Amino acid sequence: MTGEPQDDCLFCKIVAGQIPATIVRETDTTVAFRDINPQAPTHVLVIPKAHHVDAAALATAAPELAADVLRETQVIADEEKLDSYRIVFNTGSGAGQTVWHAHAHVLGGRGLQWPPG
Ligand code: AMP
Ligand code: ZN
């Protein structure tokens, strides 16, 4: 069920402390940790603690939680002293989504091309 921890979900396991991660911030509802395969000098993932498969599912089921995730991206950017940054929610395998627990990529610390690849 949406919102419930999933046994087979990597990010639910990070939330539960069952898999190590370099956690940079935690709130009552969110966790932020460094991406294991960084694509920029700052590459942090912000996730809701509750399991939702992607950004739209999160926003539909729990709009305040979606807002928590978005607000946290700015806090991370401030802590990392980023003037500019990019928030990415890959949605669907064709767009590169590999983990089916909603997550915002916060990318910065280098020039970011537009349009993205
Ligand atoms: P996506 O491909 O958009 O679903 O993003 C998933 C991200 O999770 C990728 O950028 C991976 O590098 C990252 N990732 C996978 N496993 C871990 C892990 N154990 N700790 C931190 N980041 C991870
Ligand atoms: Zn999950």
C-alpha cells in the first residue's frame, strides 16, 4: 500500500537504517543522503520516509509530504552553498528511474546544461 514501508525497497531500507548511507539531513518526514554515484560535486537525494513510487504518486497521496521534500531541497542547497541547483525527479525507466521510491535529486556545484540529456 502506498505510504507503507516495502520490504524490497532500497530507500525504505535506508530510512530504516538497514542499509548504510551518508545522511546529510533528516526531518520528521524526510531523509537526505549523498548519491552513491554522484553526477555533480553536490548530488544529494531527498526522499520522503514514507514509500511512494514516484513524485506524482507522492503528490497525489500526500501533498504536504511532497512539499516537505521540495522545501528540503532548498535547505540542502543552502547548506551546500549552491547559488543555483537543479531538482530532478526521474519518472519511469525510460527517463532513468531505477528506484521506485520517490526521490528528488539535488544537483549543483558545476555548470548544468539546459536542455538536459
Ligand atoms: P533514479 O535513477 O532517478 O531512480 O535514482 C536513483 C539514484 O539512487 C541513482 O542516482 C543511484 O546512484 C542512487 N543510489 C542507488 N543506491 C544507492 C545507495 N545505496 N545509496 C545512495 N544512493 C544510491
Ligand atoms: Zn520505499
